[in-house]
Amino acid sequence: MAKSETNSDEESIESLDRLKICGLNKTKLKEFLFTLMDECDALHSENCELKDACAELKRNIRELEHENKILKDEKIELDMKSLVLHEVLFCMKT
């Protein structure tokens, strides 16, 4: 187990050395990490807002579908009354 920890430590040191070669020191890495954390928080907040907006839109859709059904039922009822009145008018003419 000590051997695998040593390998892991060596890999970490090599990774840090590579970052230093790229011009990234501990301070710059901290700044970069904090920036990433802030961006992650902002994205999470935006995601939550979008989820809330989607939930509200889904509620609106359900309400509109219910209203649409009511209107369709009313139209059918009015169409039936209209047919009855047309039949009555036709019978009165003849």
C-alpha cells in the first residue's frame, strides 16, 4: 500500500511540475480554482432558475389544455344547438 501511495505522490509532483512549466503557480491556481467555483455556482443558480421556469411553463400548459378542452366541449354543444335550430327553421319553412 505504501508503494501505491508513493506512486500517487510522484504523479502529483509531476503534474505540479508540468503546471509550473506552463506558468501556473500556486497563487494563479487558487485564483483559477476560485473562478471555476464561482462559475459553477452561477451555472447551478441559473440551472435552478431554468428548472423553476420550466415547472411554471408545465403548469401553464396543463391549465391551457384544460381551458382548451372546456372550449372544445362548449363548441360541440353550440354546434349541436345550431343544428337543432337549423332543423326547426327548415321545418317551419316547409
